[in-house]
Amino acid sequence: MEVVWVIVALPLIAWRWRVFPLTLVLSVLLALHALVLIHGGMYTYAQTPLGFALRDAFRALGFEVVRNPWDRVGHFMQGFVPALLARELLLRCTPLRPGAWLTYLCIAAALSFSAFFELLEWWAALAFGADADAFLATQGDVWDTQWDMFMCLCGAIVSLLLFSRLHDRQLGLR
């Protein structure tokens, strides 16, 4: 279920590329996001080797990390990349221009997608019961859903802070 987004998005982007090419910054970020999703889907988010390496690196720095943090990386990316995707779509397909409303709507779009994904996880848990544990990757954390949403929010804000000016230049707005 984790990689279905890649399986759907890649052919869609390729099909529409001549009519609607994406900026370089968005294309690179979409590819990185796809790699995060594929890695998580290949091993399950609770068992990813890169997540264990990240956990060990945090421990070496003195942080108390119990769980495999790849799920947190995935949810950070779930805000980071969709916020820029929403930004590009809104700037190219609506009369909106850079400013507070655009920023708000990009963050809201990323959070709404994240909330929808959390609902999908809940429905999977209801439908598959214990078999959904690997997909959910809660790793015993009762606050996992809230952390997922928070990581998405952080990703969206960081993405917009880091890339809005570059994105504007690539869209020909500056």
C-alpha cells in the first residue's frame, strides 16, 4: 500500500509531461519522496535498514531513540513534497500569487492529504486487524497518528521556507 502512490504518480507525470512539465526542484523532490516510500514499502517502516541506521546515529549523538524513525521520515516527506506540489499546481492553475494565502493553502493541502492517509491506515487496521500492524508502523506508540501529522506539518513548513524562492525562479515569477 505504501508504494501505490509511486505506481500511480509516475505514469501520470510521464503522460502529462509534454503538456504540464514540472519544475526541476519539484521533480527532484518527488523522486526523493518516491525513494522514501519505496524503501518503507520494501521493508515496512518499522524494519527499514536506513531507519535503523538513523536510530543508531541519533543514539550515538546521545538521543534516546527506541523506535525505527523511518516512519517519521516518511511523514516529514509527506508534508515536505506535497506542499511544494500544491504550490506549483496553485501557482500554475489558479490566479493565486506568492503570499500568505498561498502558503496557508499549501500547508493545508499537505495536512489534509496526511489526515486522509491516517484515515486509510485506520481503515486498513479495521479491515485487516493484526495483519495491518506492519503497514501501520505504530511500533507501540499510542501517539503515532499525532506524531505523523506533526511531522507532516513540519515538513510542509520547512519545504516552503527552503524552496519558495527557488521555486518562484523556476516558475518564472522572479
